[in-house]
Amino acid sequence: MKTIEVEQFCVHYNIPSSFIDSLGSFELVKIIEVKNSKHLQVDDIRKVEKLMRLHYDLKVNFEALDVIENLTNQINSLQSEIHQLKNKIEFYR
């Protein structure tokens, strides 16, 4: 599991580290402690970028970000289930 230091990430994107802390407190991303510094998983960077755009560009608050993320996960899960069911139907035709 590759990680990036939160402070380095925040400097690169010019955002306050409190934004990442808030994402962590809403359990939108997992913050990992490594040698007394906070780290993000590299796999979460794309997700954080999306949440940053929603928050800073569209002024979406953290509660709404949580709702958006949960609904997006449900949609993805349902789409995957639909795909599996279509494959089963094709198998039995």
C-alpha cells in the first residue's frame, strides 16, 4: 500500500490540511499515521481530487459530500449487479 504524506499533498494542491482532516472525520478517506505524520493512500487521491472540486468549486459542505459519496457507491454497486445479472441471462439464453 503506497501512501503520500498529507502535508505534501496539501502543499501540492494548495489546500489546508484541515480539509483532509475533515474528510477523515467523515470517513470519506482513511488517514494513516506513519512515523508521527498523517498519510493518505495513493489509491484515494482521485477520490480526494473529486471531493476537493465539489467542496471548493461548487461549495458543497462535508455532510453533502458524505451523501454524494454514499450515493455514488450505491450506484456503482447496482451497476455491477446489473452487469452480473445480464451476464447470467445471456448464459441461460
